[in-house]
Amino acid sequence: MHTGQHFDDELSAVFFSELGLPTPDIQLAVSGGSNTSQTARMLTALEPVIADAAPDCVLVYGDTNSTLAGALTAAQQGIPVAHVEAGMRSRDRSMPEEVNRVLTDHLSSLLLCSSEVGATNLAAEGIGGASVVVVGDVMVDVAREAQPRARGRLDLVRAHDVEPGRYLLATAHRAGTVDDPDRLAGLVKLLLELGEVIVWPLHPRTRSRLESAGLLNRLRVERRLHLTPPLGYLELTALLCNARAVLTDSGGLQKEAYLAGVRCVTLRSTTEWVETLAAGWNTLVDLDGPAAAAALRAPLPTERRDLYGDGHAGERVVAALRATFGASPPTG
């Protein structure tokens, strides 16, 4: 079931085609609006679908509005919830994602954690026991399959008029980064003052905010800045794997950078992926330009451990579902 929260073809349909995923059986087409409005519309749309399906459990992933809406709808109908990527915490309740993941965890019957850190966080909140299983991160499963292929696609890199290892990859899409005009201006200032070649795929939200602030035309004439539309998974992964470093406010890209062995500079003051900080591959700088420049100059660690599992998280998710609910979900 696809809620439609990510509705742009370049942010949704392309992933189904590139990763060989089956087309969703049910498309709710709920998109746009505020977090509150979107979640409310999802609840209304999900209620009859889940009631008709009468499933053994409802499986939700991550920390989006779709995650919370699926969990809340199921819980209110007395259907158990299983949450993949449970227990991650940034400690920043101003982020909608943090609110979504905390509430979802406390509604769930089965909590499937990406790492021991997630399990520790849940125990501190009074959630523990057999309902918590550390399975690893399913993103590792995908990355181990896709990154080796993408790394060799230098044609996708050079199509942006850059050379492997001689550019930075930047992404920014969170409301806390781009919705406030002062912070948006600070983001632009940071990227320009680095003085490096940067490939910046623009999320629709970010493009809209830059245009409204009168910044987009200015950025288009900057020779070092290569603005692009949103990119498909393979192309973005090729750019990531061949970048000198990535600057991002995305949680997922922080992990993917670590898995690819690429330095990450996170444009936030907090992160839920604290293991990447401790490992030395990720640095929090918020929108501090000098801190970002210093992070880009720092030596990289010589070690990169398997922080999020061995690439078999999906199999462990299926096993945990069967063990907990006695169900036999389809594989593949």
C-alpha cells in the first residue's frame, strides 16, 4: 500500500522501476498540505483499507507521516503493528520525523531495530523484552546490491560536467532547513563560501523556497554550482559513491554515505544516526560555514565497521514477523 506522500515521479515512481519493486496494490494518492492535514487525510483513507484487509499485522517503516498514520490506524483497530527502523532518536522534537518515530514505537507490538543503539533507546523509554529485535538496517541490503553497480557508472557522474572525486554532493529538503528564510539564506551562503564544485539535486520543496526567496536565479549563474532536478536512486547513488564528500540534512543519505565510505557533513545540529558520528565518518555542523569547511579538511578514519548489519536485515524482518505473529508473509 502506497499512501502517495512522496508523489513526484522523481521521488517515488523512479524507485519502483530502478529497484524492480512491484507496483503497489493500493494507491491512496494522499499528498501535499501540512503534516497535520496530510496525516489526518491518511488516517481517513487507511481506515477502510486496513479494516477490509484484516491483516495479521501492519508493517510500517521509518519515520514519515505515512509511518505514523499506518501505525495509528492499525492500533485503533486492534491490529498489531511492526515498526522497521525502530528506536532511532535525534532528541529533537521540533522535527516531525522525531515525533512520528517516537509515537510509532509506543504503538508497536514488534520493534525491529537497525542497531543496538535503537534497542537501548527503547529500553530507556520502558519498551523492552521479546518485542524488540535487532535485525540490522534494510537500507544496507539495498546499498550492498546497488552501490557496486552505481560506483562504476562514471557516465552518470560526468553527465553533470564533474569528475569523480573532485566535487561535493549536496542535498537539503527538511522544513527546518529550507522553510525559514534566514536558514535558507544561511544554507546558500555556506555552499557558496566553500568555493568547491557542488552537485545539488533540488527537492521540489527546496526549489520552491529558493524561488520564493529570489535565490534560484542567483544560484543558476554560479559556475561551481551544478543544480539538477531530483535524481533517480541509481544516478544519485553514482554521484554519492564518486563524491569527495556529501553535505546533507537527510537521515538516509547519512547512512548511505557511511556505507559507501564517503565523508558526510550533516547540515543539522542533531542526528538519529549517532553511530556514524562516533565512527568519525559524519560531522554535525548545522549551517556553520567554517565548521563545514573544517569537517571537509579533517582526515578520514582508517576503519569502517558494519554498524548496521550484514546485508540480511530483510530476512530477519520476515523471520521476526513469522515468530511473533505466526504469519507467513510473502518473500521476494
